[in-house]
Amino acid sequence: MRHDHVITSKHLSRGDIETVLDRAAEIAADPSAVADRHAGALLGLLFFEPSTRTKMSFETAMKRLGGDVVDMGSVESSSVKKGETLADTVRVIEGYADALVLRHPREGAATMASEFVDVPLLNAGDGAGQHPTQTLLDLYTIRENAGLDDLTIGIMGDLKYGRTVHSLAYALSNFDTRQHFVSPESLRLPREVVYDLHQQQGGRTGIREHESLEAVLSDLDVLYVTRIQRERFPDESEYRKVAGEYRIDAETLEDAADDLTVMHPLPRVDEIAPEVDDTDHAAYFEQAHNGVPVRMALLDLLLSEGGGGRDE
Amino acid sequence: MSDDRGDHELRVSKIRNGTVIDHVPGGQALNVLAILGIDGSEGEELSVGMNVPSDRLARKDILKVEDRELSQDEVDVLSLIAPDATINIVREYDVVEKHRVDRPDVVEGVLSCPNDGCISAGDEPVDSRFEVLDDGVRCEYCDTIVREGIASLIDT
């Protein structure tokens, strides 16, 4: 890895991604080999928004590397409540820990925080922005199930506000992929992201937008489903109508390829019916479990390097 | 009272010391004044011609501001709304310097991000920072792209 912060998947090259995924595969194959590798190291957890999976998997990853965590706790019980700026908070906590994990409701929070600290900082989600460690575990899961080159992927649901979607789309454009984005009109991919995928990724990736899954389902190697949130709609009936059209069940999957992999960043509400869980398509629990070896790999690479080139 | 029907051109008197900003796209003069923080309330002496015929642009605006030279920040932002502008520095009625504006790669601390959810729009001790694109600007914190209405983002 060339970087000592992990802020956005836009800054991850194919080489960076492969380094992390290869290391994660090594760790997954033999976790005991790294059990004491970072004994004594501390990871600072700064979660300004609730999180279950991301926070617990970072904590598990650090402890499985022999290290430990220090946790800011909830915003209500911290000095943030007294009006402290994020810039001050991260400068204080970097004195306690060897690396920091930040989740914050504002977009750009991790970019700004990284300008104030010298220890590695990992973005665990900034508003509707980026969530690059989720992306790395998604890529790991895709690589294990379908491979990352010559991939046709459908990404469906809330593409406008879903930060996992934006991060994943950028990262996938390092590979030979065809990306189909399926969403209601009101939740299409932000124009900024489309702009980047077209302009900055040099046209290596093919992207298309659809309002219905039907037209593309049978072509897909991977279907990545995200939750459509109630609060994005003016009223309950509109929400129910739209959400129902983007729901996956056994019947939907009858038209899919036999080896289609269905993923979801979780938590799900009802966008994937429980009956799908028992099919060979379902990879979302495996995906959640992959968060541990992938975050172990990232932490191992960042903590072993002891700094390096800044993430510019 | 004179009635010079033969003269269709706008005549603006020469200034003694100050800046003439020429070749501003027609209709943008008031935004240029906003960039310069000039609203007339301080007694500044200025002349503004709007939508006057131009060889280079079909219609252009021209501003003459007495006793005022532009800072680099002001020129940077000016370049975003008036990329073809020329800036003439006048001393004792003579143009002593004449230059075009250059679009910078980045503008810092002069525009405020229109995204309420952006970290730079909060109380953090950072200046806004925008990358200048071919057809707009992009917040380096939250990635929001602005193509229209850049002048309204000027931090005053």
C-alpha cells in the first residue's frame, strides 16, 4: 500500500486493491499466523453515527491481530456534545492510538480529519460520501465468488444516497467490468459519480442505468442489492410502491443465471426475501464475515508500514 | 439637453486610477461586483456597462472601478465566471498593465460549499477548497460539482 490513510476508494489503484485482497486471503487461510502481530497496538474508534457491523468488525479485526481498541463512545457522552470540532477531537485521540477509524455524518469529514493527524486514518463512512473499507470487503467477496475481471454486475436500490454504492462503483472501474445501475428515477446515481466514472476512469468500465432489473438480470454475475430507505420518500404509500418493485425473492431469481451471486451490505429490511438465504445465490452473510479478514489485512498493512506516502 | 442620435455606443468616462475589467460575459457584471464585494454603499466610484456590443463576445459587460486593484483571490474567482476577461490597471489615466485572467487549478477559501452536509460547511477550522474543472468547480471535501451559479457561492 502506498497510502497511510484510507479515505476514498477513488484513490485506490488496482494494485492497492489486490495487495489488500491478497493479504486478506492469506489471513483468512491462517488467522493464527497473525494472532500476536500487533500486540500492544491500539486502534481509536470514533463513531459519530451508530454502527454495528463496521464497528464490531474493526474491533474484532484489531483484537485478532493481538491489538486492542479505545472507543470514543457515543456522541452524547463525549466532548463533542460540548461543541468540540472534529479537527480538535481527532488531534486529541491520535495521541492515544496508533490508528483511527472515523465514521461521521458529514461528507468530507474523513478527508478533513486526515489533514490534522499523522497516524493512519480509515474512513468508515462519511455522510452520503464514501465507505472504502466496505468496498474492499465487497471486492473480496466478489473476487471469491465471481472474479473481478470480465464481470457483469447489477447494483440496485438507493444509488443516490448509498455510500457503499459510490465507493464500490469507483473501485470496480479499475477492473474489466460492466456495471448496470438499477433504481427508481428519484434515487439514481449522483451526477458527480457518473461524471467521474465516465471522465476520470478513462472509459475502462461500461456503465448503464435502468429503472427495472428485468432487462439485465439474466446477464449478471453479481447482483448487489441495497436498502431503499423510508425517509427518502414523502409518504408511506409511495415508499411501499417503489420499494416493492426493487425486492428480490425466489421467483425473481428464476430468470437469473444459476451462478448469480447476490450481495447486500446489510442491514436488510425486506428487500431480499428470507427464502433467498437458503439458495446458492446468497452471499451476504459471507460478505459480512469477510469484513474481519479484510480489515485485518488493511490494519496490518497500515500499522506495519509505520507511515509512508500520504494519501493525496 | 443633448440628443446624440448618431451615437449608439455606450460612453463611459475614463478613470484616473483603478481597474478596468473588460470582456466580461454579458449580464455578469453584477456578479463581478459581488466578487469584489462592491455594492456602492462605501461610496466607491464605478461605471458599469452591461450588454454592450463587442467584437470578441457578442455582448459584453465592462466595469471601471476607481481606486481599486484586484487581489489574486479575486482574480481567481473572476476567472470562473468570466474566463475571457481582461484586466487593465490604470494609473493617471494610462493603462499601465493589461492581462488576461488564468483559471487556477484550485480556489481556496473564496467559495462556500452549497452542500449543507459538507464538513467544510460546518464549524471546522478549515477553508473551503474547490478544484476548478473545465465547466465548473468541485468541492475537494464532499465532491459536489457546481456548474451554474458559482457567483452565488462567493463567501462574503
